[in-house]
Amino acid sequence: MSLEENKAHVRRAFEELINRQNVAAADQFVAPDYVGHFSGAPEPVRGVEAFKQFIAMYSTAFPDSQVSFESVIAEGDRVVARLTYRGTHKGPLMNIPPTGKPIEVMATNIFRIVNGKAVEQWAITDDLGLMQQLGVIPAPG
Amino acid sequence: MSVEQNKQIVRRFVQEHLNTGKLAEGAQYFAPDFVEHAAPPGMPPGYEGVKVFFTMLRNAFPDFHYELDDTVAESDLVVQRTTGHGTMKGEFLGMPPTGKHAAWSEIHTARLKDGKIVEHWASVDQLGMLQQLGLAPMPGGR
């Protein structure tokens, strides 16, 4: 797989799994031995089923969420996607009941791609900004 | 400048300036029109804001340092995944010192032009950091 193919793979994964809410397609993008390191998740997310459950939690909370890409680069087996999530808080998120509020959250994701599938992911999302936009944690100042 | 040279510039800035507190000398790596996209509200623009922020951070967390976990670069962009470490001994952004240690993840994106950093974005696990310091509720808690 070329660097361009790896980048295209990551873009397709976000478009399919987030923008089209097609969580079932995760098998196409994520390897069976996948490990995800997410800010906001106390333990690594291991395997395709756990990955599906993790993203389903967010698609339940933000059913209209859309990703836009700020930059996507690749080197070696890595792809980095810097992106913005936008959506509306229409379903429960962990134990936070739906607030109906619009959210806009930045994130940076690094993927390690082997044979066209993600085997590892490091994702940092602005969880503090998200909690402030939902009104769960007071905004600064 | 090659991708490898760009990586080296960003790595040296982190290791020789952010990690040591030699912030005034770190200005050599930044273009005069440098734009910081990751500054908290109220910081001065340009490299001056970086200097002010890291001076505050190092005053609050005297043992602050970054561990460099991964580097990915293409074209004019360099991405670094780092772990920040620090023990909160002083007030930080209006929050009282808790004496607790935190280790938190960050991913930085720098854009370089002619060997200088011209733009910077960051994703920082601030919530995780504040939770470890005892300054924010744990996930699921309210």
C-alpha cells in the first residue's frame, strides 16, 4: 500500500463510519488485532467489536455528526488526520442525558496501517471543550 | 529544507527549549509571523504567547517535560505525539495547586517554511490531565 492509498483509506473510514454512520463497515478498515488509544477512554480499545461499540457510543450521542479534514499526512506506516467533528447532542453520552446542544470539537488521530487496515490508533479529542460545550464542566473565565 | 531537517528542528525545540525552560533562545526556530492556533485565551500573539504559556506551565509544574513518543512528517508538516509529565506545585490558569502528578497525551502539528515554524496546532488531553490532578470530574461522574 502506498502512502496515498493509506491516506485515502483513513479518509474513507471516517466518511463511512462517522459521516454515513455505517458502523458495520468497521471490519473493512480495522484489523482483528486493532488497538485504539483514545483520550476519554480509560483503557485501550482492543479488537473490531470493541471498536464498533466505542464509535456507536458517539454516534448514539451525536447521530448527525460530520467530520471535516483539516490536514491528512502520511509517512512510513503512519497516517495523521487532523479534523473537526460537528454534531448535535441528541442521545445519551455515558451518563450525560441529551442536551440538544450543537458541538464543534477538534481532534488529531494517528493510525498505523498494515496491509490496508488500521492496527493501532492514537486519538486525542478536545474532550474538555466538548464537556464545556455540553455545559457539564464550566467554561474557563 | 527536507522533511528530516524539519523533524530535527521541531525535535530540538522540544528537547532543548520546552524541556529545559530556555524559552527566549527557542525563538530562533520561529518565523516572525508565526501563528499559534493552540493558545489559551488571553495569550499574546506569536512566539511571545508560547513563551508566556510555557513560563506559566513550568512555574506551576517545575518538573514539567515532554517525552517524544512518535514523529510523522510529510511535505511542510511535522506531527509529534508526546506525553507531558508534571507535578502541580503552583497555581495554573487560576487553578489551585494540588501537589499531584499527571501524565497526559498530546499530538502537535507544526508547519515549517524555510526552516522556521510558521504555524502550530495541538490536540491535548486536557480533561485527562485535569482529572489526574483532581481538578475535573472523572468520566461518567457528574
